[in-house]
Amino acid sequence: MTNSSSISHFLLLPLADTRQLQLLHFCLFLGISLAALLANSLIISAVACGHHLHTPMFFFLLNLALTDLGCICTTVPKTMHNSLWDTRNISYAGCAAQLFFFLFFISAEYFLLTVMCYDRYVSICKPLHYETLLGSRACAHTAAAAWASGFLNALLHTANTFSLPLCKGNALSQFFCEVPHILKLTCSHSYLRELGLLAFSFCLAFGCFVFIVFSYVQIFRAVLRIPSEQGWHKAFSTCLPHLAVLSLFLSTIMLAYLKPPSVTSPSLDLALSLLYSVVPPVLNPLIYSLRNQELKAAVWRLMTGCLKKL
């Protein structure tokens, strides 16, 4: 039996047993992180520098790219460090910080995706009121609310999780610090308070999900009433990237957290955790850039301008 006050570090799940595979994982994560950093940085720079992209949709996309950068920078660097130096350690404070920032960015991303859904709903279903409902001040307030909600959610879960006594060692069955895996180390019945917070977060997330479904039902009903094929194409070209990003985000998290307890194994859990923590930050910029011609053109102009300066 160990007490949380006596734990100075945690042991993360190693991704490989042999040195060759550890170095391979390091190179793989290095490539993934560089791709995510480059793609999201290009979107942020293109939206910030392109004055014709200063619209609500691209403003929220810029915020989404920031959350993707935060997610990939929270989990991957420590994993790369451990793979390169053949270690599993993460300090107690480092684990708390990693948990807080991961929850902060992933919660903010979900709330931003909900806000982006509202943006698409107003754009298609209430186009005459678009400037009124989503002016610059309204966009700033909704984005700030999404970030603040993510911060509050992360703060509550982190503070509560690390206030629980730990009695079952310090080895986590995950390659980064996460609430369910830390709860497995807590003393009997001491995790009930955290389960209450998780239930509250689930209800909030489910409320956002219901809002998203309702909004897209209204959006598709409005699109089907558009007489011209060009109008259909324009509406779907703005909605499909958001719907694809949202589906990727929700499907990977649901697979990881809502799968039956009987369907579990260390390798499966690891694969699912990689899906929702590492894959979306890499694919999200690609999805938006491929489907949105304005963004694709702005990114291309930015890249060619940088190459000319070199």
C-alpha cells in the first residue's frame, strides 16, 4: 500500500519492449508531431494573415487549430522523450500538468466544434441574421466561453483526481496521464466524487451532442430546399469538413470510452488512445484544406511566399 503523498513520479505504459522498436516509435511520433505542427501552423498563419478569411467560420477554425496544437504538444513530447531515453518516468507534478492541459485542450476542442456547428446552422438556416447573430463581438464571446469551459472542466477534474489517495502503486496503463487510469490507482470508494464529476461532464457533452444533431437536421432540411445544384454544392462544401472533423473526434473517443468492458486488451486500449489523442490534430487541417478552396488557396499563397523569400 502506498499513499499519494509518498509518490514522487508515475510510470507510463511503454510503447515497445525492444530498443529498435522504441527508436522506431520515436521517429514515428516525431514525424506525426512535425506534420501536425506544420499543418496547424499553416492554417493559423493563413487565417491570421489573409484579410479575406477574417470571417466567423475561419476565426473558429483558427481556434480549432490552436487546440489541435495544444493536444499534440501535451502528450507526444513526453512519449518521444521516454522512447528515446528508454524510460517510463513522469514526475507527479508533470503528470498533473499533462492531465490538466490534455483535458483543457480536448474539452475546448469539443466546445469549439459545437460553436462551429452553430455557425454553420446560422449561415445556412438564418443567412439574413448572420451578421447580427455572429458579429465580431459575438464570435469573440463564444470562443472565449468555449476556452473558459474547457479550462474549468480541466481544473475541476485535475484538482479532484490528484486530491484522491493513491493506494495501488504508481504504474499507469496508458502512455500519458489520463483520469480513468489514475482512478485505477485510488483507494476503495475514494473515486466516487470523481465519478460524479465525470457524470456531470458526460451530461454536458451529451447536451452538446444533442444540439449538434438538432442543428444538422435543420441544416440538411434547409439544404434540401435549395433549388440550384450550385447552392447545394456551396452548402455542403462548408458543412462536410466540419462534419468529418466532428465525426472523427467523437467516434474515436466513443470507441475508447464506451466500448464494452469485455472487449479490452492493452494493445487495443493503446491503439484507441492514439486514435483520439494523436490522429485528429494531424487529419483536421488536411480535411479542412482539401474541402475548402479559399483556405487551400490561402495556404498555398503563404507557402509559395515563404519559399520565394528563401
